[in-house]
Amino acid sequence: MRRPLALVVVTVLCAALAACGSQLDPETVAQAGGTTSGGVGGTGDSGTGGGAAADGSAPGTTGGGGGTTTSGGGSSAAGGGGTAAGGATQGTGANSATGGARAGSCSGFKNQTGITDKAITIANVADISGPVPGIFESAQQATRAYAAYFNSTNDICGRKLEVELLDSRADAGADQQAYTKACDDAFAAVGSMGAFDSGGAQAAESCGLPDIRSTTTTPERRDCSTCFAAQAVDPGLVNGSMPRYFLQHFKDATQHAAVLYINAGAAAVNAQMFRNAYDRAGWNVDYFQGIDVSEFNYAPYVQQMKDKGIRLVTYTGPYQDTVKLLDAMQQQGFEPDAYVQDATIYDQNFVEQAGDNGNGVYAWSTTKLFDDTSVKEMQLYRAWLQQVKPGAVPNYYGLYAWSAARLFVEQAVALGGKLTRASLVDAMRRVKNWTGNGLHVPQQVGSKTTANCGSVLQLNDGTWKQVSPAGFQCGPLLNGN
């Protein structure tokens, strides 16, 4: 057997241009131009119906018609449930997998920006086109999937969800333009994901738009008073669990580490914070190097790592570039003890493209395994993802976009007739220990603090397995400044 590489991904907040995985298709391009999807009732690209199965774990085969704006949907109740990392049941809104609802009174409910008598429009802004086409398409797929699931069985004071899809094009200016449009069209932005998310921060804050994102990537977005994320992030604080795990299991290798990153977006700033945090954790970083987006020849970087005696490699960037790096390492016979990347590579598309070179790599993740059938919410996410995009694969950013959509709905349902942009923002400030109904580690959404827990996964023979102790491992937050 070949010597395994250890690929642990640093943290997701640094994922500037970190690929989401799915290939861009013409329909996605059209939708991201500003059309509405998710409609009333279940939706599906293939034109199939959208009712929920009786146990809530999969879409039914009957119900509303297909297409992206079709009305209708099944009426059977959702069942099942999920458990948070700490053992507390999560997701007690009217749309929860447990079905244990407590909705606020709808008395006094008013139409306002993005809300009509029949619908509540939420915007999803994601990098769809740009240097890596389809980079965060999974965030839009997941948001659409949740809207379809919710609409099949529920409403918010008589209103169904509609999703306006907007393309931030991996560009801060495009993100700003998209959020300006969202301010005018939508009640809130939900499940958004972008490598240059600083662009729309001021636009969202200036119009009071509640922005409940998949993940935050820049300090500007974190500082936006109306912006939150299902994966809460403070870019200056680094989860110490990952470097501690490798210090324990690959101590000698951590004394000769490399930190590589894609030289774009927030990655350069975040990579420096990682380097500082790893040093504080007890690592020794001997090689710190950015790689341009346009770079195709990774051989010089591999040679420099060989010359410096590097034994543990971390990388921040899209999985497509990870594949290039692994190929170059294999071609030059460079086999470090550890190769490190975040859950960007926890994606079936990476598995297929990396092939044998992916054997033995590690990923650091803050989510449950996608094939964990004990988590009913994971079953819902995967099943409804197939409903809106047959053949789509689940991934990290899509999962957090689904979680963001659930969080929006649970807060909106609880507010009932008191729902306004301002009241939703105020409610979001009080959210803590959010697990998306058992999908991921507790996230401090309101305080916008980086999570301090996670797990280490390893890829072998095309299958990911958790290799860290059962459950999520927690550690200190490290100052990266």
C-alpha cells in the first residue's frame, strides 16, 4: 500500500475560491441572473412533483408540478428528528424534522419588502460564474431544496417561500450589485456563499437586510450588523482542535509544516492567521507560500517543499487545485507524513478527480458525515437536493446553506405577526449553539464566534471515514492575529 498523505483542511472560513463541486449548467446561469425559484410547493429541474414522504425523509413522487416556479406540493407531514452534539433536540419550528412546532401568532402580520399575500421572497447570492464555474452552486441548490421541502408541508402565516437566485461571480463588485438588488426585491438573503463576500456587506447593512449566510469568509462580512451565518466565523480566531489533533498524532511532522494557499480573495489574510495559530499550537511552519489562481505548474512548489524537508502540508483553495497539487507531489515522489485541507475536499467530485492520489488524505470538518443515516436532517437534505437537482452531490457549503434556510424559517415562524427585517435581525443576535437540527457542531450564530469543535476524516478507496474519536473533538480558539 502506498504511504498515506494526511490532508487536513484548515478551516472553511478561508475558502476563497474553494470549489463547491457541481458543474455549472445553463439553467443555473439563467436562474442566477435574478429569476425566482423554489416557488410555491416542491420544485424540480426534472419536472417531477414535490410532495414530502410520510416520514419526511424523502420527496414523494406526487404533488406539485415540476419546474422552478411551479405551485403545488404534497401535504403529508414531516417526521423523524435530529439531535445536537450536546444531546439537545434542535429544530423545533413548524417545519422541523420532529414536527414539534411552536409558531408565533400571525396576528398583525404585514406585507413589506419581499412579502406579498402569497409569498415571502428570499434571495440567495452565490458565486456561480467566475474563475471556477459553479464554485458555490451547491449553496443555491441547498437553499432551493429547503424551500421546496418547507413549501410541501408548511407556510409562514399563509405565505410560501420563493427564492431569488443571484450570481456574485467571485467578485466583490458583483456581490455588492447582487445585494443591492436583494435589498429591493427580497425580505432577507438566505444561504448565500461567496469568496469575496466583503462586497455586499455595506449594501445589506445599509438597507437593514437580514443576511443569514452559509458561511462568512471576510472580516467585513462578519462586521456587518445585519449579517450572520449558519457557520459562524471570526476570521481572527482559529479552531485549535485540528492543529492539536495533528500535534498529537503527527508531532514530528508538525515541526516541519507547509502552509500553501490560493492567492486570491480572503485566502491570503486567512492563511497568515492560520500560520500564526499553528505556531501558537506548537507547530513549526517552515514554508509559507501563495499560489496564483492562473498557476498550472505546481512542480516548483513541490520541489521547494522537498528541499526544505517538509513533512506536513496544508492547503487552502479549491479542490480542483488540490488535485493538481496531489498530482505534482505524486509525479515528483514527494510523500509527506501529512497533507492538510478543510472540508472543501469532502466532496464526491474531489474523490473522483483525485483518484488514487486522494488515498490517505485527511479533511477537517465541522459537519456530520453525509452518509450518517442516524441524522434525519441529513436524510432530508440529501433527498430534497435530488428533488431540485437530480445527480447533485452534497457538500460542506450546501449543508450549511440548508442549515441557514432552516434557521431563517424557524426564526420567522416563531416571530409570526411580529416578523420584520429589524425583528429578525434582533432575533438572530440571540441565536447560540445552532446545529441545524443535528447536522453540524454547535455554532454561535449571534455572537459570530468561530466554532471550537470538529472531526478528522480520512479518504481511502473512495470512502471517507472519521478517524478522530467518536463525536466532535473540541479545543481552544487560537488567536491568529
